[in-house]
Amino acid sequence: MTYYPTLHTLRGFAALWVLLLHVFFFSGSKPHLLAPFFKVGWLGVVVFYLLSAFLLGTIYFQQKNNNSWHITHFYKKRFLRIFPAYYFQLSIILISTYWGIYQFPEIKDLIAHLFMYFNLPPIYTRQLVGVWWTLPIEFSFYLLLPLMGLVVYKIGAIWFSLLSLILTIGYKLYIVQILQIPSEYLATILGQLPGVFFTFSLGFVSAYLVFKNKLEICSKYLYLIIPVTIIWIAVLLNTPDYWTGSPLIYFWMSVNDVLFMLIILAIYRSKSNFINFKFFIWLGKISYGIYLWHLPVILLFKDKLTTFSSLLAVTVPLTLLLASLSYYFIEKKFSKLKF
């Protein structure tokens, strides 16, 4: 498989964006200049989804082409990528309940945590660590990927993308218009599959089109894509009724997916010294640990460090330390297991 270090850099930036969001949210003082950027830090999760689908799609289509694709091997690799680091953190969190840092979950909630069964019917379990809600969504994509590949080969990338978009928007219409779910629950419910199915599908289809040499995006178009993306994000920030009646709720994210995917396609082959800076690539390698550990660190210090700068100054080095330990002693070792 072709190695693109820029994908690591983008993953690292996405993890830091989510970190900045939570530091901003839990800090006592709110900086005003970059507040809009911090407020939409949850978009880092969207970038994660797109990158994951694009990278795994690239692997899938290349291996399918040379007849080296094995579904059991794929699922084993995906399990070892997600669960060991998660189980390690879960163990630490459960041990910390002895000192009252966290509350030990009820048996049914503990079982849900062991199987990473969050926000899925018929059981809705509150995660011990808030960011865990995305993990089963990511793993659900892994389960769907082989089927998605078969459908893309069968009906083509364009039709698959269109059907994915219809499914995603149709799901949102059903949740909002038919079920009339209260607005305070919409972010959680619409963030589940199939509410983000188009996000994964777009990354996956982009990998297919790149593999077929049918999609070439030159980096020079960044001067158009990035400003348009910023303007489109500003539309959300200036739509106070987004969760309570704005029609944007049905398609804003899908347009946003396209814009971010275009940015990824414009720079993933970049030879820029900045985007390929070794420290940035390293951040991408430990990005899963950054995502897992930053929130527990923030919650541990948020009452003692009440300013954004002080909380950030403590959160970043501690998170990087914990993420490094997770990567080198858990993730990397399990990824090398032979089958």
C-alpha cells in the first residue's frame, strides 16, 4: 500500500482540534478571538471519519485488485486497532473508581462498556468517558466496509454516493419530522449511523476514485476550498435555530463532508515540509491516544485550573505523554500480533 504521511498529520490535527474544543468548553475564561474555531472542534471527529474511510478504502481496493483481501484478517486488524487501547483506558478508569475519581458503573452498564455498546437501541448507556461515543460508530463502519465495497463495484461510485446521501438525509428527516425527537437529544441521535453514513461513504468512494485514477485534485485549489469551508462553517455558527427548526440540519453536514474531503484530497499527496514535518506525523500516529485521554485529563484539572491557557498548558503535555504510552506499549504491540 502507498504510504501518505500527510494522512497522519491530518489525523493529528483533528485530534488536537477536539482537544481544543474540550479545553475551551471546560475552562473558566473564554478567549474571544479563536472562539469560533474552538466551538466547532467537534468537526475533528468528522475529519477522523473521512480519513478512516479514505485510508481503509485505499487498502481495500488495492488488496481486492491483487486478490490479497481477507475479511477475517481485516476484522482482526480493526479489532486490535480499537479495542486494546480502549480496554486499557477502561481498566484505568475502573481502578480510579476506588479513589472516587469516577463512579463504578452498574452491571448492565459495565457489560455495555465491555462490548462498547453506547447509544444503541434498546440500551442507552452513558459512557464513563464522553468521547467514547464515537468508537462504536467507527467500528460499525468497519463492519459495513466489505458490503460497501461490493455495492460500489456493483452500481458504481456515483450511484453509491447518491444512495448514501439519500439514506443519510432520509434518516434525519425521519428522526426530526416523524419521530419528533426533542432538540436536546438530536445531536446524539443524528450523530449515529446512518446519520453519518454519507461521511464514511464519501471517504470510501474517494479512495475508489483515486484508485481508478478518476479523481485528481490539485493542491492549488486549496485557495478556493479552504475559504469556502470556513464560510460554510460560519453559516452554522450564525444559525441559532439549527437544532430547533432550521432546514440546514438535514444537509449542512453533508456539504461540510464534501468540503473537508476536497481538502483532504488536495493535500494528501503534498510534499510540503510543513505538512510532512516529523512532529506532526508523530502526532498523527498517537492521535487515537490523544483522542482517548485528553478528556479525562481535562476533567481531572478543570476545577483547579480555571483559565483556558493554564488548562491547555497542563492538558497538552499530559495527554501527549499518556497517548505516547498508549501507542508504544499498547497499540503498536497489539498491531504486530501475528494471526
